[in-house]
Amino acid sequence: MKLFPLPTALMLVALGCASTQVMPLTPVGQPAKPEGCRLEVFTDESRIQRKYTELAIITHKTKMDAFSSKSGAVITDVLRKEACGVGADALILRSVVHGRWGDAGTGEAIAIRFQ
């Protein structure tokens, strides 16, 4: 069995980690909605015809290994799931970048609640 030196082993583990972060933008949280809740998804703020409050900025970075999906659809699904968790009615996609082996896919969105 081949053993990797500790720095190499830690680097291999770090390359395989996906991460999602939610940064709240309001002092009072909203009740979470069930996973898979229905959300409107916008790619342009100017298309939103109602007043809304920004609840959180959500970011996601996929794993960089060869076996994980890094597609825009998978990234968007993760962003949607987190938006339901903060009680959002809709999501404004700011960026979704499809990844490939050696490069992580990334996404960023703003979770909003209609007034």
C-alpha cells in the first residue's frame, strides 16, 4: 500500500471538498421552507415586478475531483435548496460557472422574499 506524505494527503482531501456558504443579509431570519420548495428563479433583477427583500447571499463551489458533477444544473439545484432553507420566495442567479476536472464549478445567488 502506498502512503502519501501528510501535505499531499491533505491537498488531495481539500481538492475533493464541495462547499456552500449562506451569508444572511437581514437581522431577522425567515422560517425555512421545505426542501424542494417552489421558487421563482431570475437571472436579471430588472425582470422582477414586485418589491422584495434580500435575505441572503448563497455561494456554492463543487468538488474538483473527476467523479463529481460540476454542471450548472447541479449548482443551481444546490443554490435552490439553500434558498428554501432561508425561507426565500425566489432566487436571483448572479453567476453559475460549469466546472470541469481540475476546476470547480461555482455559483452565487441572492435569496429574496417578496413583500
